[in-house]
Amino acid sequence: MLEVEVNFKSRTICTEDEVTIGEVAARAALATSAIRYYERTGLLKQPQRKNGRRIYSEEVMHQLVIIEFAKETGFTLSETKLLLHGFPETTPASARWKKMAREKIRELEVALSKTKAMRDMLEAMTSCRCRKLDQCAEGLERNRQRWRWNANPKPRAKAR
């Protein structure tokens, strides 16, 4: 008697601790294209393949949580890649976070300082009584050092 074995692609090809890209995407609430993008940029390692399909270990779910958290807290893709893969494997997660978080906090403090200064300058402009923008420009020119972020402004060309 002839036995026929049916092997459709939709048949389960994963073991219990493996998941397909579709399953990963559904569980992480991401598009499959986002997962492939993370692979191309090196955030996620290239998964093994079975029958041409991407097969991930459960570890990818943890990596995606870290990627999402890093994104929400202002880390760039390259910073996130450094966090995930830029340290020796023996480096504890706490040491990675400590180093990366301290650098990000410094960046945020600079940004907050600039934002506060911008708000203060704009609040000062709400009491402007100039009738023409030329008058504002003259006043701003006289007080340029108060509102310029660049510590070394370019010298103005002198009129000839």
C-alpha cells in the first residue's frame, strides 16, 4: 500500500520553545516588517530557518521588551544595539543599564536646560511692546548674548 505524507507550510514546524515571525509579531504587538527591520539593523540576531521560515527562540520576546523600553526612554537604535550587543557577554545587565542610563540622563538634562531657557525667553517676549519687528530685532541684537546658545557666536561682518 502507498502512504502519502502531506507537508503543508502551515503545518507546525516549531518545537515548544520556538516561535515563527508571525507569532512573535502577534505577541509583541508589532508588524512582521518591524521585526525584520530590527534584524537588518542588528538589534535582533538573524534567526535560524526551517523550511525557509524564520524560527525564533523565546529569548526574542525578552529582547523585544528591552527594545521597546529603550525606544520609549529615548534611546536611539544604535544605543539600543550597544545595550544589547555592545558589551562582553559576561557584563551584567545592571552594569549595562547603569552606563547607558547615566549617559542618557546627561543628554536629557542638557535638553531640559535648553527647553527651560527657551520657555523663559518666549515668556519674556509676551511682554513685548514693540510696534514693528524692526524694533524687536534691534532689542534682540543688543541682548544677543542672553539668548544665544552658541557660546562662541560668529563675528558679524563689519560694514564697509
